[in-house]
Amino acid sequence: MEGVSYQRFPKIKIRELQDNFMKFELRETDASIANALRRVMIAEVPTIAIDLVEIEVNSSVLNDEFIAHRLGLIPLVSDRAMSMRFSRDCDACDGDGQCDFCSVEFELRAKCHGDQTLDVTSRDLVSHDHTVVPVEYGAQDIPDNKGIIIVKLRRGQELALRAIARKGVGKDHAKWSPAATVTFMYEPDIYINEELMETLSYREKLDFIESSPTKVFDINPNTYQVYVCDAEAYTYDEVLKKAEAMKKPGLVEIRAKEDSFIFTVETSGAIKASQLLLNAIEVLKQKLDAVRLSADTVEADEQFGELGAHMRGG
């Protein structure tokens, strides 16, 4: 019935999981929850990133602001970000953002003494907290794995700086976003009209299958029956156009399952993909609790009037 809400119990099934990549199913919910989860994963799961840079010496070809910007975009391991304080809310340093509860200090000192160009990379950043370090990409034993390049120095050039990393979220600045990409799609539901399909010749069936740019359909070599081999590969409408061209409208019906979604998540490396999902769910729960508390407050005001506002100090 339209306008009637009901309690739902969303379920998640992990399909593929790596450190910085995951694919999972979200079922028994609607697009509003799926999109809310996607937006929270991109913009509201906190990470740690360099937010303040104090340049002591810089004789490189890049100016101070350019280097500070590059430092801010280096992903830092942010496993403890959820337990850290936002600098604006930290009472230990009165919002200064330079204490152990809300920040991590880095130092970088590099000078080129030879004729070869010196690459200053994220590996040259020295952290005062061993749990918050620049993200490493690739295997440690690869000689060319030097980290993310910050600047190149020639003979006599020097770079010395102090940097402060703080907790933040992606909606404030992209450097705090833990996600490289988060997408979801409706799970497709493909129905083949077997009666119409049997009216096609073997050659016509092959033409129909090959009309799809991706491998959605296949044919049984023994029974010559067309079947769906990978419904999720469906992204184009060429098969529907082919059916129309063959004068067989209704040969296939493709619908979206409105309560089932397939997510693809890739992280920057600041936190693992599995932890990003868990943190996003936790942030979403906190938001829902805030909405519930706000609704209770409005209800109390309606019931008790000025007394309710006075008890909250309003």
C-alpha cells in the first residue's frame, strides 16, 4: 500500500574481498539505503591526512604551496581514525589541532649531494606515530617501489618541513576521502520467452546472442537452448533492439530487482575495503540515531511545550 512503511532487515553478502577492493551484494532494502551507504563511504567515513605544513627550507623548483598540496593528497594509514578526535572538538589542545589526541606529526628532511636527481617520496616522511604512516603500494622488495613522489631535487637543493596530519571527512576535502570509487547497480532479472526462442533457427539464436557486446547469453551445444550465463554483464539494450529487428518483441524481458544491489568498492589504501564498509555502517547508524533523537525531541516539545525546551536549556 502506498505511503505505508515497514521494517526491513538488509543483508550483505561478500562476493570478492581484497585489501583495497571488494564486491558485495546488498539485499532486502531499497535505493535510498543503498545510495546513503554509497555517499557515506565516499564522503563521511573519517581518515587522516596532512592538513598543516610548515616549510623550513625549500630550494626545489616547486613552491611551498604546491608541495603542501601534494603532501595533503598522500594517503595515510588511517586504522585509528575512528577513535581520534576532530581537531575542532579536541579539548586537550583547545582546538589548536596539535596534540596526540587529534593529530600526528611528520618530518621530512632531504638534500641532494650528488649529480643524480634525488626523488623525494612519501617514504621520506618520518611519522611520530608508527600506526599512521604513508600508504605503501606494491611489494616492499621491489627496487622501483619508492613511494609517491613529492618533488625531485638536483645537486645542492634541499627540502625540510614539518607537517601535521588531522582527522577529517571527504565532504570537507577530497584528501580525506577513503574511497577511490564506490558504485552500485541494480541486480538485473532476465526472463527468456522460451516459446518465442524456439521459433528461431540456430543461426538466428547465435545472432541474438552475439548482438550483446558482453557475454550475457550462451547456447547449449546439445539442446540448442539459449540461457542466461551472466546476468550482471548486461549493460546494453542491443539484445532488445535485436529482438525488435527480428520481429520478436518480448523475446526477453529485462527488469531490475528493486531490492537487490551490487556494490563495487575501491579504496585509496588509507583503510581496508572491509573496514570502510564497517565504518560506513557505523556512521550511518550514528546518523539514524541522531534523527531518532531529533524526532523524540520534537515529540517532547509538542507534548510538554515550553517545559521541554526549558529542561534542555533552550
